[in-house]
Amino acid sequence: MNEITTNRNQSSTRCCKLTGAGRSAIAVVMIEGPEATTLLHRCFRTQHTRPITIGEVRYGTWSKTDQAAGESVVLVPLRHDGDGDRFEIHSHGGAAAAQRILDDLQSFGAVLVDPSELQTLDFRPSDDSQEDEDLLVAEALTVLPKCVTTKTAAIVLDQIRGAFCNWRDTQLQRLSDAASDETNADELYRTIVDQARLIVDAGTVGVRLTRPFDVVLCGPPNVGKSSLINALVGYDRSITMDVAGTTRDVLDAETVFNGWPIRLRDTAGLHRAANEIERLGIERALDAVRQADLLIVVSQPGTPRPGELFDQAIDQLATIPPIIRVLNKADLIADQTEAEITDPKPIETIAPEGLGVDDLIQTVLDHLTGALTAPGTPVPLNTRQRDWIRYVAAAGDFQQLRQRLTMSQSPSFS
């Protein structure tokens, strides 16, 4: 039973994984409720027989039976009161270790829930006057456990601490204060609409914080796409040979550039296929191009264009992603004019030597995350939030702007 269930009739004792998706040094599982201590002692084994007290850190092993091999864990008791006990279980950061603990707890009757339901995070906007939790904050709480880097988590934490809802409340107060002054009201209307448009742009990044950006390398065969991916991730992820068509499928390599999760996709060279295997690889490459957040079009001296297949795939897109042009194997340039065939000038790289790779990484980040503003500023974290702020930015006058700013809790906008 691995899926989160909403059936609260099974048990009021709940468990969840607090740490984010992916591998880490340590994983943290929490259990709370009236049966937490009972369920815990069915699997937690320690040499000490004394009762576990709040504030203590107890080392032990996790095993469903005495015969099974135990997983080394650290137990941290957090609460013991009328609402039931609460414990953190710290284990190895691999996915299997935490999943084993969750599976065991569920087999004994605990209910797996989303971390936000346990309300373990005490980050809230500074204004606690609202009786109910602001939806902008509540939604941010559900996003935080899914972040895989500290940079993406920091953006979500800004929203949990009130960056977005405080911006909204501030603008509503400014509009209220300016309602009797038509001259200032018109200027303020334009200022807030401009700010809202910037927040809409930031949402292109905000809605992607829980999954990597897809960066697709494409181009003719044998221009060094695989070698370039190896240079970008820092190890030999792709197969490289001096034979056209070596890559027959889309190969993925997940990495992090300056705190941003990136999935690099190494595609088959775009050309007219000589056989069925190559044709299938090229079809998958074109599918990857169509789904990309950013395209890196790779060529080498003497092959400046990716070919008509690429052009056809681009023509089919409703929205064309940003495109970065790279001239790999730049050491083969016969004269400098050859590097200036396209406008703007491509980034020159020599993948095996790492030359130009840092410039390419920075350009990738500029394209993917350049819409973000300074830390602590509003960022929409899902499509509902982005639809709302886009609705705000489209307000036609002062009064409509005030009305739309109050709709941040609405499920839809039209």
C-alpha cells in the first residue's frame, strides 16, 4: 500500500515522509497519533529498555521481525500529549529505506498522508489575524516536500512565509488608501498591473519547482551531442563514438546547475534514417523536441544547420521554447568567419576539454530562470495561482483590479 489514502476511517494515526523526493544523506519519516508509540515499538529495536522521553535521541534498528535484517535508524520523540504521540524516524537517505518504514507502519494500521496534513512546519505569514490559513500558503506547504534542491525549496519557503499573500494584502491596502484620489489611483493601478505581469512571468519557473527542466540537445548526427552532455554532467553518461547515429534513443541525465534541477536529454541525430531502428530513434528525438523547456541545437564546423526534420518539428509547436545554438568541436573552425554564419553567434565549445561549457550552463540558466525576481518576492507555485495573477494583470481599471485581487482563494478565473 504505497499510495496516499484519504480514508480517515482506518486509523487516526498517520505517517508520512518529510524529506523531499530523490536521494539524500538522511530521510525523515514522521508518525503521529494515539497509536504512534504502539506501532513504533513493533518495529523499532534498541538496546535500552528505559522509556523514550521527549528531547531524547535514541539509536536503534528498524525491523518488522526479530529474524529480519534491521535498518539503522535514529528515533526522535517530539510530542506526548492529549492529541497523541509524534516521532521522527531518521534513516538512510535512499528511497528504499524510507519506503520500508512507511510500508511497515501502514501494514500495522497507520494511514499515509501528505506532509502538509501533519502541520509540522511552523512557517506562516507574519500576519496571524486571519482565522483560516491563506490558500496561497496552504498550497505552498504542499509543494515544499517535493522540492529536491535548497534553491527551489527556498523559493517555496518565501511563499510560506508570506511573500505572495503579503504582496496581495499590501496592494489592496494601497488601493483602498488611493480610492479617493483619481490621479494617484490611475498611477497606482498601472504600477500594480506591471508588478502582476512580472509575477506572471515568474510563474513560468514557479510551476516547475517540483520537477526538472527538460533541456534537449538536438542536431545532425556526429556533431558531439553525447560528448557535450558528458561535459555538462561531469561524467560519461552517454555513449560516444565517431560513428554517425550512435545514439539510437533519447538518453536522460539528471543533474543540477547552480541549484536548479535539470534533465538533459541526448537525442538521436536528426537525419533521414537508413533503417527502422534509426527511424524509431529519430521519432523519439522529435517527440523530445516537442516537449522541451529549452533546446540546445548543436552543430559543428561544416554543418551549421540541424536539418529540415528539426525545422518541421519546430513548425508544429504551438509555443516554441527558447533555443540556444552551440558550435561544438570549435577547434575545427577553418577561419573565424565560419563561426559567424548564424546570428546571434553560437556558443563555441570543445566538449572533451570542457571549453565553453561554463558559458553554456550560464546561458541555459538565464533562459530558464531569468524571469525570477529577487529572493523574498511573490512566485506562483501552481497553475491556479498563475491563472489568478494573470487575471489580476488583465484588470481593465482601478475597481476591477481591487475586485480581482480579492479572488486569490477562488478555484478558477474567467
